[in-house]
Amino acid sequence: MYASMPSTRAVNDEGSDAGENEQYLNASASKFQMFPSTSTSTFCPSEKSTYVLMNNDMWSSLLCNIKCDECDMCSLDVECNGAYGFSSKIELKCKSCKKIFNSVFSSPRDDDSKCFEANKKLVEAFLKIGKGHAALELFSMAIGIHAMDKKTFSKCLLKLYEEKCSFKEDILEISRKVVRKHHEDLLGTANGGYNFGCFNSLAIEHNELSAVSVDISHKRDKRRLAQSEKKNSSDWKKKRISNKLVKSSKMTRNIKKEGETYGPGKF
């Protein structure tokens, strides 16, 4: 009877520990559900990928049953000529008659900078994981594709920086519009009900602010012009020369006085 009590107590302790562990795991699972999932299973299977990693030797297998309209031979193939970072020029060509049917780049370009989209995406992806050009070269060597040179990498980096700055400016402009609209609503409420007085400062529009800034700039330029004209005037130059002469004469008198006071035989 007494021997069974420790075992019963141990079973109860194990049961309580198991319950605590289960509660801890449930709490951890609920915390993880608060964050967005990074698993590929969350993506819809009907969504198409923007880019596909493909071996060049697979093109001949894809086009093996298609005949050329010139030589009537099943010898169509795809050749990749000219690498521009991770983008290449793809040509549909017949290996028998050497006819080129069409050519296209493997990635679209930006309208303004002519930068390839694939290059920007890969540079941005490596920057997000804290890697740079050296890691991008290692990745290229590992999968056997042309590596991106440092000049192209720097160009993509500059383009990404410009896009981020433009995005920040757009967000700031949207925020300003929202705040301005909110202040206008507060001002309308105050004018419709009670006059609090403090809302008068919220009624300053963008045009009024521009007018104030232009007025301040005009006054500053006018003050600087007056100072410049004053310095170039003959009266101001004469007065400056006379002040220098007065200062030099005072210094001469002080030096003579010190010589008389501290000269030989004066101690």
C-alpha cells in the first residue's frame, strides 16, 4: 500500500507536466499563427510563376517534332546569345538551314533605365538576405549561368535606391493629404459649432505656405543685395580704411608705452 503511493504521485506529476507542455505548445502555435506563413503550400496552385529555371538542352526536346518551313526538317532549336547579367537574348533558329525565326530577351526592360527586371529582382533578393555581389557570383557558378559583373550590379543597386526614394516620397505625399484632409474636417467642425481659435493655424493651405516662403526668400535676397551694395560703396571703404588706421595707431602707442615702461633702467 505504501509502496504504490510514490508511483501514483510520479504518474500525477508526469500528467501535470504533460498538460503544461501541451498548453505551452498550443500557445506557441497560436503565436506562430499571428505571423504570415512563408511556406509554398499557401500559394494558389493556379498562380503562374513569373520566371522559370530551365536547362538549355531541354529546348531541343521541346521542339523535336516541329518542322522548319524552309528546309522541312525537324531541326529547330533555341540558342542563347549575349548575356546581360541574368538576362539573355533567345533566338529560335533552324540548325539545318540556319534560319532565324524570331528573337527575344529572357527578361523585360524598364522603359526609363533600360535595366532588365531579372537583374533587379535577383539583386534585391540577395540584398534582403544580407548578401552582395560576391554571393551572387557564387550562386551563378553553382547553377552554371553567366555571372553579373560589378557594373551591372551597381546599376541595378542605384535603380533600386531611386525606386525606394520615389516610393517614400509618394507615401509622404499621401500622408500629407490625409493629415490635411483631417485638419480641414476639424476646422469645418470648429467653424460650424464653437470657435476654439486654435484651429485658425490649421487653415493654412499649400499655396499660402508657398507665398510665405517666397516672401521670406525675397526679403533675404533684398537684405543680401543691400549688404553687397554697402560693401562696394566708396564711403564704406573709406570708413573701413580710417578704422584700420585708428586701430594701427592705437597699437603703435601701446607698443611705445610698453617700451617706455619696461625699457632698460625702468625697473
